[in-house]
Amino acid sequence: MCMVVFIASRTPLPMVPWSDESPGFNVAPLSEHEEMVRIHLSLPYVCCAGSHTQCGCGFNEGREYFNPEEKTSDNLNSLESSSKLAHFIEVQGVEQIYSCWSCDEGEPKVFERSILAESLTDPTFFFRERELITILRSPA
């Protein structure tokens, strides 16, 4: 089972195709069974964001139980994917994120928090199961 990270916006979001030859951050339309996630998100444009592992699992690799003394390729790949996600969120105006295990899209929300997009790049940040995140904008 995989962690799934959904992103939502007021405007259409561009797709970022997955590449087997160059695995990395990707954005895909919702599959039919993922459509239920809309009950948690109040915005009309919803997509699925993936990491270097194709799914959302890679965003959390080595971060939930972060150890600063362990610099693994998992940590580095996770931070790179998260950095690309944060950049995408800023540029595309993403306002909400919902994370859950695959097939739990219709289950009740458990967590809710508000963060700046740059928080996604903190080595200790990780997506929690069935969590709604509101993206705050930095003052200009």
C-alpha cells in the first residue's frame, strides 16, 4: 500500500509526467477510485502528486523518524522530491494537500494543519495519514 498525496487549487494544474528513465516528482490526474478524496478538499482542481518513487511514499522516506547523523540516499531523494513539490505548490498556487494511504480516500480526516510550502523541505516534515494541510502564503 502507498501513501498518496493530493494537491488542490482554484486553477487547473499542469501535469508532470512520470518517467521510468528519470524518476522524480510527478503530477497526475485522479484515477476513478481516487475521486472520493474530493470530500476532504474544497477546491475544484485536484491532482495526485508523486515523488521519485512515483507514489507519495518517497516524500516521507527517512523523515518520519529523522536522524541527522544518517545521510542516506532515501533522505536525499525525499528532500529533492519535497523541494520540487514545494516549488510546484508556490508556482501553481496550490492551496490544499490531503495525504492518506491508497484506498483510504473516503475515510474520515484525522489530522489538520496549516503550513508554508517551504515547510515541506524541512528534514523532519512528513505527511501524516489522513491529513488535510492548508498552504499559507508568505507575506510579500
